[in-house]
Amino acid sequence: MSERAGGGGAPRSALYVPGDRPGMLRGAAGRGADALIVDLEDAVPPAGKDAARAAVADWLAARPAAPAPGPRIWVRVNAGERGRADLRAVAGPAVTGLFVAKAGSVRELTALARLLDAVPGAEHLALCPVLESAAAVLGAADLARCPRVARLQLGEADLRADLGVDPGPGEPELLWVRSHVVLVSAAAGLAAPLAPASTDIRDLDALRRGTLALKRLGFHGRTCVHPAQVPVVNDVFTPAPDELARARDLVARFDATAEGVILDDRGRMVDEAVVRRARRLLSP
């Protein structure tokens, strides 16, 4: 299932919310993020996972079916048998899809998709494998083609530990991995991946610089671990009015010609490949 078939739009920002914090859950929809990722995995200690699952299920039961006004709701589920229990508890009309933590096995991901097939009201749910190991990154092309997968996501904290890298300024050590996931997503016809979160919640200038760099790499939107990050990420991924106006003019003039090539407002040659990017910018 591609995101176009039910994965739920292209969020600029997706805010992680711990599943064991009812107060945060109640206020999360008002934080300005386009999507919420309710976390039943790393944000919840092992002893609290069953209680968090039940609390999130109750919270979701009171929410309207997707798509509804407000942020789209995703749930990050645990790996293995605990993840299957999470899936059974939270799959429902209010949820857009599931982030599958520590995904790395085509067999496991396919089994989750089949499990969803048997859950009433879960027909629309998409899967987003979170790639958190070297094996998962190298197997990303196979994971991207599993049933119900709408997009891929990098889990860089675990990935850094697995690779043994300690990124320096600009994080060039992760450039290949990030570009690889963008390339695999495009090749599989998936939505562009959300950029991985920054754990630095104080340096918002650095967050802006890093988010702009990730946007240039081909990521669309970014996950956030703190509400203070949301306005910065939203701003980076919101097209400026003049950018939208140029895109509209470009598409209108290209569609009105039979030549197949036009000049843009700066005198540069424009063909279908360039216009495709303008159309993407204008798509809802």
C-alpha cells in the first residue's frame, strides 16, 4: 500500500509523544505538528509497556476516524511478539499507520501486514519500517516492497551504535545512509522519508541548518522529539509564497505549450522533469 493509497498525506513535522504520559497525549494535538507518533517503544520503560498500550488504546478509541481535522496519528509499536500485541490493541479508524520499530525482516513485516488484514477497520493502515541497524539499511529495498509499506524511516540512535560511528559537524558519516534511504524510497514509489529527529532540543538554529540540509537530500518533513522543534521544522518544509507562485506559473505555461520545453522567469530551459518538481510542490 503506497501512501497515495491510504498512508495519509505528507507531513512537514511528526512529533513523538510517549505512550505512557496521558497528559502529553491529551495536549499533543495542539502542538502544531502535522502528525503525531505515539511511542510504545523506546519512550516507555519495559515495566510500563502493558499499561501504556492500554492507555493509548483508550485514547485512540475516543478520537475521530482518520482522516479527521488535526494531526494524523501514527503509533510506533515494539518489535516481536510485543509489537503484535501493540498492533492488535491500537489498530483502528483513528490511526493512519504504524511505525514498526527495529524492522529488519521481510518475513516479520509481511506477517504484521497479514495480521492487519485480519483486523476489522484496519484496511487503511499503512506501515513504516524504522531502519535501526546496518542489516536493515542494506535490506531497505526489500522492506520497501513489503505489503502496506508507505514510507521508510531511519532510527539513527540505534543505527549509530550499530555502525560504531560518532558523527562530526554536518554529520557526513551518515550521508550515504540517508541518501540511500531516499533513493530506495523513490525507486519503490514510496513517499519521501521523514528526516530523523535531532535530540538537541535547545539549539534551534542548528536544528534549522540540519533540517535544510536534510531537505536538500530529498527528505520531506522531519520527526521531532520536543514541541519546541515543531515550528522550525514546519517553517523549513513550508514553501514560500513566491516559490508557490513561480511553480504555478511554470506549470500553467508548460501545460499551455505543445513545444515540450519552455523558459522559466530566469531564462533557464525547463522540460517535463523540472515541471514534475513544480507539480509535486503544488500537490496537497
